[in-house]
Amino acid sequence: MKEPSSLITLGTSAGPSLTPGRAQTSHLLTVNGTYYVVDAGDGVARRMARAGADVRKVGIIFLTHHHDDHTAGLGTLMSLAWDGQRTEPINVYGPPRTKELVDATVRYCSISADIRIADGGRSVPLDKVFFGHDVGIGEVYQDDNIRVSATENTHFSFHRGDAAGRYKSYSYRFETPDRVITFTGDTGFSAAVTALARDADILVTETSSCDERKNSMIKDGRWQAMSTAEQEGIMRQATQGHMGLDNIGMLATQAGVRKVVLSHLTRRVETADYEPWAEEVRKHFSGEVVIAEDLMEF
């Protein structure tokens, strides 16, 4: 008999700032004993340990995009699996340049790996275990447990000049035997993401506040260290490349999803209470709204 799928929100903080008590964005979907990691922000390996999950079982990873709050824990996660005697491939799927990122991770970890091989504890080189795959949109992966579809979202749609169209950011839909789970990744409001999330049982969405992000940068000094052009650029990214609370509710309603999980939470300056944000989403969505914490299981 097949087991029901399990989703654990390993890390629920937006970046690049650090939030006490929250790791950066990562999720663990388990279907019939197989692990599927979605994003690998800083702290992903420690959160897997806290969840009782064996990093040596990680063989399939999906990246929504290449900002470091979604990828900074990737090398540690893969290296720990290799250190634990994993010899089967670890395949990482994502937008263009994912292969480049994984190849760079191999180089970054190679000195430690060479020493461990010299120590006598390992014999399989990293490049025989770590593999990156650049994928497009549409159906990007399928096995006996799941079917995964991707669409490009609007996280980088505001880019100008030489950067325009150069970088890609994806949202993913996972169809398991018992339910459908959609991850928005980082995005502004998007018809393509709405279509991808159609009738999903769970929508795991980024949750952003432009004002809170600016206040956080002012408090820790980053804002003052920026030029006027840099301040304008980060606010353009915050307003055009991310999804506000009202848009989350409207997207969920239009898509007909059953449950919204608010994750990738922008750090709040004066409080850790996100209930007011959930109330804003509920103004536009009548289904269940959950404020994610690290290590919640769905």
C-alpha cells in the first residue's frame, strides 16, 4: 500500500536577511519514502536533521531560482549526503544555469572531498554523484511517484538592459498520488502561476511586504549604505518582483486552491506576529490560510 505524501516546511524565512528561529527557504516533500527537496536555502541540512530526515536519502532537488536565500544550503546538503557514503546520483533541476551552479558547488567542495578521499573514507569523486540539469517550462520531471510541471514567473520581469530576460525564475506544480501541491517560488502576481496552481490542494506561497523589507534594511543599516539608485532598484524589485498579501488571496481564489501556506516570510521589524498578514489574505480568499513555521508538516 502506498503511503500518503508528506510536506515539511524546512525553512520559512525570506532573504537575504536572517530571521532568528527561521531557516531560509526550503521544503521537503516525501512520496512513498522518496525525498523531493524544493529549494535549499541556508539551514536546510540542519532542519532536515531536526525533522528526523536522512540527508543521505536526498537524490532529487528542485530550485525555483538562483538567489542565495534559495540555494546557499545546497552545497552543504549535497556534501553531507556524500560524506554519509551516498554513491547514487543527486540530481538538481532548475532554470538555466542550474548545471553551472552545481558544477561550481563541486569545485567549492572538492578540496574537502579530496582530503576525505585521501583519508580513506571515500573513493567516489563528487562529480560522479552531483549532477545539475537546466530545465524549461511544462512537464520537467516524472517518476513513479510524482509529476512535476514548471512555469516561468515574474520574479525577474522588471530587469532592464543587458539583464532583461537573462535570468529565469520558476514556480512548480507537484502532482502526487493523493494531492497536488504548488510552490510559487518568488514572483509577482502572474496569470501563468494562477493557471499552474489550478485546483491545487496546497499553495505554498512567498509572503512579502515592501514596507517591512524597507524597515528591516533601515534598522540593520543596509538602506543607509545604499546609493539612491540602489534604493530605487531594491524597491522596484520588492514591488514588481514579489507578491503582496492581497495578490496572494486573489491568486488563490482565482486558482480555486484549497489551502494557502504562507511561507518565505519577509522579516518583521517590531514583531514576529504574522497573523495580521494572514487576515489580509483572508479578505480575498475564503479557504484555509496557514502561517508556516519551520518544521510544520502538511
